[in-house]
Amino acid sequence: MEEANAKKDETIAKLEALVQWYEIQFKIMKRRQFGTSSEITGPDFRQLNMLGEVAAMPPPPETVEATVKRKKRIGKREEDLANLPVIREDFELPENGRDCPKCGQPMAGIGVDIRHRIEIIPAQAVLKEEAIHSYKCENIGCAEEEGKQIIVTADAPNPLISGSLASPSLVAHIAYQKYSNGMPLYRLESGFKHDGVNISRQNMANWVIKCVQMYLIAIYLKMADCLLSEKYLHADETTVQVLHEPNRRAQTKSYEWIYRTSGGAKRKIVIYIYKETREWKHPQEFLKPFKGFLHTDGYEGYHSLHDGVIVVGCWAHARREWEKIWKTIPESKREGSDAETGLQYINALFKLERDFTKLKLTPAQRYKARLEKSKPIADAYFAWARNLGALPKSPLGRAADYSLNQREYLENVFLDGNLELSNNRCERSVKPFVMGRKAWLFSNTPDGAEASSVMYSIFETAKENGLHPLYYMKFLLDTLPNMKTGDNIDVLLPWSDSLPDWCRSKAMPNHGVIGHQGLV
């Protein structure tokens, strides 16, 4: 009887633990579906100080009824409008209407009231007709001497795509709308029709692919070479669907790999690479020339790279394991919970990083400060997680195991003051691709997916270096078709000092029309 009761009690305990696990999973999924994606834990969250102790919250201030008048920032409007060209329109009385309506004497001007408005000039598609004139010598002697008619043709820029209606401004506009603004080609096709221009989405896709294969691939490969020469990089990956891949179903997911430079790099570079799978061989192949530190998430594929790569783990990912549990706990039970304690430890590390940034520490000073202040907190955190005693398959056990399994890589941040505590920088570079994917949904062919990778790389690198992506793309498509073999393309790279000022975000181009359709 006692043995039967013991088995029942054991079964009940297992079922209660299972129910608790399912309740937490349900709350996590419900929050993921309906809640906010913010990882902020709120202003009332208790924080750890540098010694790992809970800092007491100050008492709430007394409520005082008062009317607060916000001060207008002086010069804010002027600063916002400083880069716009000004078109002035004066409203004056006519010459014969400036006499006093009472006495008839001429009135004197006493001032001008200036008001500002922002006007938008809609884009206008025009058919550009290039007439290339040729000339022949009518001297019979010249023809007889040369044995042929002497004909000289006027110089003209090379066409972007021979026999096509595509121009640099048109292809730049199409690429900008799709890859920077997330506009699918079928919507662009519809927009062109409203303007009286019939351009099929197939033509637009073909133009983009051809421009990548003929011209932009050189810029892309050069940027990738420069990226691999850096010492500190970030990496991440996300899914992409390509409909017509050889020997694969249309529903099969492929992957977009993203690599980028770290915060202290002088040349800011973001590279997107399309691959069919998530196998570790892809980063292994791309990063073969790279030697240095690589910030990543916990994906094991990055842990199999060659010995020259030191993987740096992401503390933000470790924090998220505790944060998603903490937000499923009722507010009345959060204080003192294990999930809150895990958050407190990692929050203390991030708070120290913010303090180091405010103090403008050099990499050497940051390295020393981390060893003195951050490393003890990390050691205490791992000791606490190891002794937590949570069931391995429970949410708390999974959160603790994530950090313990990743400890080697998480602690690598203490090796160099240039390293970052998280891989959030690369995740921000993943976001433009993910947002665009929600609009255009998929790539039709591998060529289209590879062209998208090149376009995203150029546009996002341009943004990182303070360029306007549309103007920079037009500059490239204007320049590359007319370059000769052997010309140095380094002067065209996004960080080059040789780029024209109108390519930069704070400068307006002195040609073309800017509107809802782009640059014409």
C-alpha cells in the first residue's frame, strides 16, 4: 500500500511539473504572438550593483500638481531643414495697390513675414532620346589613301544594358524601392502604370540581375575582401525562400548569411550571402581568410570554424532565456524569483558597458575595467546557474544550461577591449532583410537570390557609411559601365573620400527630380 502511494505521489509530482512546464510554454507562445517584442524589463525592475548586490530602489517622489511648460529646442527646425534647397515665393501688393486706402499716400514696407512649408515634387518619367551623331570626310583623297571611308562618331556614355530601355536612374530607383524600402516589384509595376509607364516586373527583375552580374558584383567582392581583412566581425543568418532551386522543392527554406564589421571599424561593411542550407561549411568557406574575433549567437555551426577564429558569444541571447520566463511570471511573484536573479546578473553586465561608454574608455581601459568589474559578476552568475538545481528540461533548466553550455564563448568577451557584449549589431543588419522579405516574400531563382544579396550588401553598407542609398546606386550604375579594364574601383567603395558630395545623405543632388518614385 505504501509503495503504491509512493508511486502515485511520484506520478502526481511529475504531472504537476509537466503542467507547470506546459503553462510556461503557453504563456511564452502567447506573449510571442500577442505581446510586445521589447526586452525592456520596466523601470521598477530591481538591478544589481557592481558587487552583485540588489540595489535598493529610491522611494517614489511626492505627487505635486504642477503645470510643466516644455521649452522648445532652439534651432531644431532650422537644423532639420538645413539641407533642403529653398524656393522662395514672394507675395506683394501690386504697384498700383500700395497707396493708403484712406488718404491715398504711398505706403512704406515695414517687414516680411516668413513661413516655411515642405513641398514634394512628384517624380516624372521621361523618355530620354540619345542622338549620337557621326561624321564622314568628303575628301576623296582621304578615302583613297586610307582605302575606306573616314567616319568619326561623337563620344557618348556606354549603355547600361545594350538594347534595353533601362537607365542608371531607373534601375537605381527600382533597386532602392525594393531593397531599401521593401517595395515588391508587382507594386512598383502598378505604380508605373499609374504614371503611364508600362514596365513589367519580369523586366525589372532581369535588369537588376544583369546589373549585378555585369557591374555590381565587382563592388560586392571588393567589399567582402575588405571585410575579411578586419579583426572583429559579427555573423548571423536568417531564412529565405527560393522557388526554383535545382533538385529542391519550392517550400524548402534556404538561408541568408550576414557578416558585418564591429563598432570600432573605420570601414563599415555589411555582407549578405545566399546559400541553400544552414550547414557550417558555408561560414567555414567564407571565413577561410579571416583571422580574429567573431561575434555570434549560440548556433553550433560557428563553433566548428578554423583555429584562427575566436568565437565570442552573445550575452543578449543568454539574457533572453531568463527574460521570456520572467515575463510569464505574475507580477506579484516576480520579485526574488530565479528568472529575476538571472536577469539581474546579466543586466549588471550591460549596465557596466553603458557606464564604460559614458566614460569614453579606450579599448585598453575597457579591457582592464571588464576584468576588474565585469568578470567577477560573470563568475558569480555562472556559479549561481550551476547550483540552481532546476530540472534540465524545465524552462529554468534550459535557461541555465544555455549559459553554462556557452560559457567558453560568452567569457571570450573579456579577451579584448574592442569586443562587444552582444551580437545585436549584426541582428540590426538582419532586420532590413527580414522586413523586406515580409513584402516580397521569396526569390524566384537562385540568380535573383544572389542579386538580392549583392543589392542588400551595397545598400546597407552605403547607409552605414553615411551615403544616400539611391544616389550612391545611381552613381555606381552611371560610372561602372564606362570604366576601363584595370581602373581602380577602390575609389567607388562606400567609404571612399573620392565619392561626390551629392551621394551623401546630408547633401542634395544638383540634378534630377526627387519624389515618390525616386530619381529621374
